[in-house]
Amino acid sequence: MHSSNHPTSPTVYLTVAIMSVARERRAWTAEEDQQLRDAVAKEDPNTQNPSKWHAIAKHVSERTNKDCRKRWFAKMASDVVKGGWAPDEDERLVSAIDRHGTRWSIVSSLVGTRNSDQCAKRWTDTLNPAIDRTSWTPEADALLLDAVNEYGKLWTKIVKTFFPGRTGLAAKNR
């Protein structure tokens, strides 16, 4: 008995091959941004927080529901600021984390001017009081060079393995 779901069928191999290929990232076009705005207005009108992303994505060529959701909240739903952080933004970020932990979508909505990715990066690389900010020793420098020779520039892996408490950014900058 040989069905198309059998592990050796060509269909299964093809499906596995297709699923294992990562999608190539590509920039959003002005046309896609407009398709997204129109789709949100049609599928989930009168809300600041659309949630019908599967329906919305059907109107945006070659973009998934996740692509659309991330684009909407990162670039279109609010006046997201780029560049350096102001002291009052840092204060709102710390306050939001004190109240809600690292639930980044909630935190970013309370910060108001930054998206969830920006908030997470600011916290993990800069504001988290658990960050090890001690001076680098000659021994640590030697260990860092050995780690880069072994792992390459995988900063997060290097700091988790050899320098707990340090950030990947600190290792990279060193």
C-alpha cells in the first residue's frame, strides 16, 4: 500500500524541501504598504489594534499574516521614532517593564513612541540593571578572542557561553 502521505513518496520529500528553505527577506514597497492600509480598513475597520491578520494578508501579495502584522505595528500603526532614545522614553520603558515584565507588545504600547523590537533591544542591551558592566580584564579579552576564533561573530552565543551577564553588543564593541 503506497499513499501520497507515505514517508518515501515524492510529495512528502518535495513538501519537506520547500518547508526547509528560508524565505528571503525583502523590503516592503509603497504599493504593498498601500495594500496593507486598504486591507486593514476593509477587514478590521474602526480599531487601533487589528487582529484579523489572516484575512488582511490575503489582500497583500506575497506577504504572510505575520509579515503584515509586524509591518503594521512597526511602521504604520503609530508614530514610531527612530534613532536615539530620550530620557522620558527610557523612564516609560523601565516603568512599563516594572509593571508588565518583558511582554514587549504591552510595553511598547505604554512607551508609545517605540515598537516592541526597539523596546526589547533597548532593555537587553542598555537599561537592564542585571547587565555586567565591569571592566574587561586581559584574561577576558583573551577568552573573547579565542571564542571569536572558534564561533565567529555569534555574539549572543559567545556571551551566553563565556560571559554571562554581558551583552552581545558589549562583546561586539570590545
